[in-house]
Amino acid sequence: MSFPMKIVLIGDHRKSEILQYYGDIYRSNITFIAVADLAFKVMNIGGNTFNFQVWQLSEDPDFELERRRYHYGALGAIIVFDVTTESFQNIISWLNEIWSYNGMEKSIPIVIAGINIRKRSNAQKPIFDEEVWKFTKEMNQKYQANIMYIPVDEYTGENVAQIWETLGEWYIRYLQQLES
């Protein structure tokens, strides 16, 4: 089967570095007032073809109102944060924005991608994987959400494919739940 899947890519830091390890990707030349950038990815996951439409959204607070329209209809989301900075503190805000404007509330799968894992040991206040896994577990229990943490190496592409596989697999399970 073939599934179109709109994804929003949001966060505080260098989201485009996640896209560089997409594999075969088509980047649109369309840029919308610096609010969003569009990319496409076709990927086979579990015998199904996924046509990912990825909207990389600006983190600029001045564009919050404009970002709302891009969230609507998203079937998944990726929140990028830097494990060497305090950007982890902003994940709650990004989650609330996604849940408020996507039209499906908390049912969509969300992957939190921690970048800069190589530089964590040199950071003053690093965020460790255990802290993020604990956070996602608490959020999933509290809100009956579908959040997963995946630490990625944006320089080598390690675990980037896992993000897309996770989103695709969750979407298949979501459709199966709707059928039952």
C-alpha cells in the first residue's frame, strides 16, 4: 500500500541537518516567507510505501501565528533539540503547539530527535538520553500521547532512518486501530 504522510519538523536548532541524511530526497524550491520549507521523501517501510511531505517550520517566535496553518493535518511530527543546550526546556511548548493546531490532538506520533550527541561530554549542562526517555514516558502516560525519543548523529546520519521508520510504523498501527 501507499500512504501519503504530512510531517512537521520543528524545534530550536539546525533541523535541516536531519534532512541532509534523508537518503533520496526532493527539496522544494518553495519557501514561504521564512516560515516553512518543504521537502519530500519516499520510503518503503514494512512493505508499504510512504510519501513523506515534510514541512520544516521556523522556530522564530514572530512566526508562531503563521506556523499554525502548517500544523493542520499533520500525521506526525519531529521535534529537534540540541542535547548540549537548554533547548530541551522548550519541548513542552513545541508539543503544545503541535497538539493545538494539527486537528488530531495528541493522537499523532511525535519523535523527539536529540542532536549534537557527540558534543554532549563537552557541554556545561548536557541533557542525557535517560532524562529524555523518562520525559517521554511521563508525557505518554499523562496525555495518552505517542512520543518517542531518538538520539541522532546529524553528522553521520546514525538513527535518522529510524525516525522515518518509527513514524511510518506508528501510522500503520493508528490506521489499524481506526479499523477495529
